[in-house]
Amino acid sequence: FVRVSGPDSTQFLQGQLSCNMESLSTTQSQMGALFNLKGRIVADLRVLLLEGDCYLQTQPNMAEIIISTLAKYSVFSKVKLEIPESSPIGIGYMGNCGDSLKGNFGSLPKVDNAVIKSNDTYLVKIPGLVTRFELWCFDISRVNEFRPDPGPSAANANSNWLYEDIRSGLVHVDKLHSEKYTSQLLNYDISGAVDFDKGCYTGQEIVARTYYRGTPKKRMFLLKSEKSISPD
């Protein structure tokens, strides 16, 4: 996580991220991306409004890259960029998990990216082909209350989660691939990570131009095979 706090945090991020920060609320998170001036994706992220601050959820080892990129533009804004000392602990739920979650939250988020809060714990509905939620808990002492019972697929939980990301067209950018791809190459213009109705942000001119004027020469597609395939 990267925490962005201060009186100008929302306005500042509106000028830096591809998602519409005006639609961010305590009950609605936003999927987005951070671009460089050439319209290349620096990082993908989810923005959550937690404890009054903007939290940017991103991939492992990407927090410092995001901070160094945002810091270039934060000089004239009243914001603080930091990796929080006590980030919330996350748990993923997939499939038939509604009953156990309702016991803690009373109800479930109904639309994609919606957020429900219970004390210091947040539940986010993840877009996709199957029902998925992410739970974020600030109180370490309560984490075990929310851990699902380990089933037969628990050993492959991370792989199963990534598989559903792939099936749902949710592509993540790690340190190795930062600043290498455009939004269209990774289908961000389709997945909802880019809001084309919002105002300007860093890289927006190139992102919008390629979207409205150009036909992508390359797209990312789902490949399914019964045999192992080398990435090369």
C-alpha cells in the first residue's frame, strides 16, 4: 500500500491517476493506473478511502516506485506520500463465501469495486467471472476471525486467485514490466482501469489519443492450452 494523506490528496491524485477520484468514496473504491508522460503504465492500483486517507493498493515491490513517481508532481500540493507502518492485512474470498462474510458485515457489496466497512475492517467486491471479495483488516488481533476454513484447494489459493484475474482480464504490472506497456496493449481501456470521461492527468493526452484515433496493432488475448506452454 501507498498512503496519500493531506487536504489536497484527492485533488492531487485526480491529476495523476487514470481513475476518477471524484467517484471515490467510503463505499466505492476505484481501479486505475499511474502513467508516465509517454503514456506507459507505471503501475496498476486500486484506490480505497480508508480511515480518511487514500490508500493505493498495488503489486509487491511497487510502492516505492509509485511514491517516487508521484513525488515529482507533489511539490505544490499539500499531500504526504508514504508506505504506512501498519498496512491492513488482506484476505481473499472466492466462490461460496457469502454466508460467512454476512455474519461479520451484515450484508455484502453488490456492485464491482463497492466497499462495506465493519469497525476497522473493509470488504471490497472484485470484478470478475466468479464471486470474489478482498477483506482488509487494520486490527492484527482480529485477523483470525476472518480467515476462511482451509479447504482442499487452499494450497493453490494464490494460483487460483491469479487464474481468475487472468480469466477476468485483470492484468497487473510488476517492477519488471513498469513503464513498458500502453493501456491498450494490456486492455486497460476495456477493463475499466481508465476513465475516458475525467479530466487531465499525467500521460492522459497520449492515452486518449491512441484510444480515440488509433486502432491497436496488438491486443492481449486469453490463451488456453491442454499442454504446458513456455512464455517465450
